[in-house]
Amino acid sequence: MTQSDTQNVPEFSVIVTSYFEEKSITEYTDRLLATLRGMKRPFEVLLINDGSTDKTYDLHRQIFADNPEVTHAIDFFRNGGQLAAMSAGVAHATGEKIVFIDSDLQLDPEDLPKLAAEYDKGYDIISGRRGNRKDSFLRKLPSKIANMVMAKVAGHSLTDFGCTFKIYNAKLVKPFDFGQFKAWNTAFVFREAGKVKEIEVNHHARRYGESGWTMTKLLSFLFDQATGLSRRPFMWLSLISVALTGLVALRLILLPLFDFRVMDRISNGLILNVLLIVILIQLATTSAIGEFLFRVYNRTEGDPIYTIKEHLQREWSSKK
């Protein structure tokens, strides 16, 4: 008997987020449940419909009715985004380990035992890395930029943060209190982790529909991650400004003693170009600060990041 059995909590809470997945969700959950049952370790599955208006949630209802291991089926009023759906899953998960994997069939649920075997070696997080990724260049390029930003925030040099196939220690995740008023943030969780490992998982071309990650959503996501670096940029900007001020003051002090110039000739064109650069830098800085303050304001207002239209749930039991 495992520790999970004696405490009557599952070992794994597998969170499945769906957005217009009516063509893939049945095959996906059949494969996922077969894999989990084959592992013979206590588990629960949570289904989150991120505002899909097709038959995705109707299928979630049926899957919930047919499978006692599915403890939650949640339907949003409107699309809140994948991070909101992940937050809803985390808020209701009761397992010792939290598992994420997309339901669009680009990833194989059958790879879960491989991730679990690595996790059992004492890691806090096991993260999938999409081998031979079957996405277009226009999808891969922003992903590379996101990986660089997230690596700086997280403090771990992973190559594929964007792969949602991951296993987390729930004790690491739960203190963040992700849920209706706080969105999931992968990099922030990684930043608190001690031992993490990235292992390769299978990846397939998307068979149905299109990704919900638009360029606008990606840019917003990147800014959210960059706020995790907010202390360092402001600190370095302050130090650089102080250093430059000191150099200018030193030049003014030494000017009567040493006649030196940075440039022998300064034209009106040069002055105009410098002014233009300064104005653009100020505009970019002001816009970034404004966006940062706007996001802080939204958080203090306490507006929910998702609203639940219907929630089917049952208590988990080790006797299922």
C-alpha cells in the first residue's frame, strides 16, 4: 500500500486543458486513462474546458460519467486562455504530484511512465522536451525567444519550457495559490525548484484545428514572464545611470585641466538622431512601466481570470 492510499489522496493529479478539442478528446482520454491504469499508481484526472463552444464539454461530461477516476469536469463561460485553465486545475487538484499534458494529440500520453520513472529519482520537476518538433518555423521562432526569457526568470537552463508535458511536486506548486484570481506561471514555479530535469518526449504534427496561442497572447505571456526580472533591470539601470552621471561629472571637473573631446565635430544631423533615439527609448520605457502598472492594478482589483459555468465533481477514492 502506498502513502497515497493510506492518506486517501491520489499520487497523480492529471490536469487536461481543452480548447476546441472535440475531434481529439475522446481518443486522448482513452489513451491517457489506459496509460495511467497500466502504471497501477493512484491517480485522478481533471478536465477543464477553456470556453470551447463546440462539443468538447459535452464529451467531457460523458468521459466524467463513464470513468470514476475523473474527479472534475469544469466548463468556463468564455475562453480564459491555457494558463487560466491550468490554474483552475491546480486549484482543485488533490494529488501529491501534478501532471500537465495537452489534449490535442501532439504529445503521447504513453510517455508518462517515462517521466514518472525519472521523477522517482528525486526530482522536483520533470519537464518534457519535444523531440523533432513538428511545428512551423513561425511557431518555433517565438518559442525560442520565450525559452530564453523563461530561462532567465526560472534560473534553470531548459530548452523547451513551452512543452506542457510536465510533472510537478504538488508541495512546490500549492503555496503559489494559483486559481481564480492568480494565473499559473511556469517560470515562477521553476524558480523555486531545486532539482529539475528535461527529457525528450514524442511530438506529432497537429491533426485537428489550430493552436490557441496567437501572437498577441504570446507577447502578453512574454511580458508576464519579464515582470519576474523586474528587480534586476531596474537595479542595473539605476547603477548604469549613476555610473554615467559620475563620468559626466568627472569630465566637467577635469575639463579645465585636460582639453579632450569625445568627438571633434558635432553636426545638427547627429544631434537630431541622438534626440530621436532618446525620445524612442523614453517612449518604450514609459510604455513598459505603464503596462507593468496596469497589470499590477488589475491584480489589486481582484477580477477573476476565469468564471465557471458548470462544475461536475466527485470525491476521489482509492477503492475505484
